[in-house]
Amino acid sequence: MKFLSRAAMAFSGLAIGSSLAEAEMLATHRIPAALAVEAAAETISACAKQGYRETAVVLDADGATIAAIRGDGAGIHTLDSAHDKAYTSVSFRNDTIALAERAKGEDSIAPLSKLPHVMFFGGGIVIKLGDETVGAIGASGAPGAKLDDACARAGLAKIQDRLK
């Protein structure tokens, strides 16, 4: 019996190894750190011009932080909130303002908000190159989801044409 188990494991290992060897590499794009910082700074600046104390976080496609800037006077909670908005956006590959709508009513996705770092509240926008999700910007601190969303969009607009 032990022989059969070992033989089965060896065969499955060979099958997995050979299929991995034949697999093609996935082409992915990354947001350069300098552009991420620029997007975060523009997000904060756009809100500051309106008198809002904002925090911005830029994540890569895997949900890892590239840049996080807490604007002057922004509350400490805005760091977590901006991160979670960006994380939700990149995880669901959609803007959080649209996800917030899907969290309402019948067939709601609201139960998913119990997952760590998931927040269905406007201010998280997905960054895409064509159909590929390459990251997200999260903004927090303005007095309302639509205002956070607008500031994050200003950050994306600042770098969009330079993403490759």
C-alpha cells in the first residue's frame, strides 16, 4: 500500500511539474513607485484645494502598498480607511462607489464586507491598462464618499497617460 501511495505522489508530482514547465509566463504591468507617489500626492492636493484633509494609498495589483501619504491634518483612521478602499477596489476589480451600490438590496454583496480590509464605501478606484487591473487608489478624509472618489480620480488623471 505504501508503494502505491508513493508511486501516485511521484506521478502526480511529475504531471504537475511537466504542466508547469509548459506554462507560459503571465505578462503583467506594474505601477512605478514615482508615479504612485505622484498619484497619491495629487489625490491629497485635489482635496486640500477644497479644504479637506485627505489620505491617499496606492496599491499594486496584488494589494501591496506602493505609496501612502497622510495629508496635513488628516485623521489617523484615514490611513486604514484609504488602504481598505484601495484594497477592496483592486480585489474586486471595480470602483468602491459601484460596489457600494451592489451592497444594497437583493443579491447584495454586503456579507463580503466581513472579510478583512473590505470596505464598500466610495473613495477606492481601480487602475487599469486596458482590461488588466494594475492597482488602485484609495482616498479618505473628505466629508463624503463622492468627494473621496473625486479626489482619487484626480490622482489617477495625473498619471494615467504615463502608465505602461
